[in-house]
Amino acid sequence: MKLIFATHNQNKIEELKKLVPSHFSILSLTDINCHKEIEETGSTLEENATIKANFIKYKYGLHCFSDDSGLEIDALNGAPGVYSARYASEAKNNEENIKKVWEKLKGNPNTKAQFRTVIAASFDKNIQLFEGIVKGNIIFEKRGQGGFGYDPIFIPESYNKTFAELGDTIKNTISHRALATQNFLNGLNQLKKS
């Protein structure tokens, strides 16, 4: 079964391909010749995911899903949240984003944070939302070579390594995107049965 994932982000595509069963074929926006960057104008992860799913649904008439993810830090009242990718600037620079997080948290003993993913799926008339959350802490050094974004500074609960150190096998079991994807696939299976 072909699933259109409303993103151009190749990191997300590769991560998702490792998470879904082999009978699902994940196609990106590029794969369907959609080269437009869908603007994320929502003020929440839910709104942004829905905007992208609706764009594909109405412009191409295809069943699709989209996601939005964010790092939500307790001491920063949930920031960077929906603005995680462009926290430091519109350039979406990972290094600058990490530096800004460190600057904002400087001297604060509360380093609790969570990664949250919301998937919006369009397979019928309605948009269905699926969520995944992983809680953890921010550290003030970069560790590990894997992952992307804030992965080198985020240690999930019950672990002593960052997402960037844990490797794909573990990360793809416990990550926010993995949990949201599992909830999405469960919803897809229910849809097929009804």
C-alpha cells in the first residue's frame, strides 16, 4: 500500500521507512512531483500537521499523512515547540537552534523536556490525529553522531545516552516519531477493518 508522507525532509522519510511494515511504501512529496514547500502557518503541532495533510488531500486527491514534531522544554514554557526547526532563525540551522536552547536554559537547573510528534492522516473525509511523546532531559554538551536536530542534546528517560548516541535500532523503538507512527498504524489497521 502506498502512503504519501507530506514532507521533503529526507531524514524523516528514511526514519519512517525503518518504522513501517514492508507492505507499506512511503512516498515523499518529491516522489509525487510536488516541489512546493507547504507553509507551516499553524500555532500548534496539530495545526501544522493538518495543514500539510489537507494540502495533499485537496490538491492531489491522494490519501496521505503528515507530521509535525517539536522539542518542548519545561523551563521555557514548552518552547521551542512548534518553532523547533526555526528556533534561532528561518534558516533552520541545527547548530544555531541548539546554541539558542543552551542560552535560554543557562543557569536553570530544570532541564526536563519532551519530544512530541503529531501525525495527521487523511484516509477518508476526516483528518485523524495521532500523537507520540518521549520525555527526557537536555544536556549542555553535544554527544553522538546519529540522528538530527536536537538529538545530540536530548537524553530520554531511563537512558544515559542521547538520541544521537543510541543508534537507529533503539531510537526507532522509543522515539516520539516511532510512538506516533505506531499509533497511526494501529489507526490505519482499524480503518481497514471498518
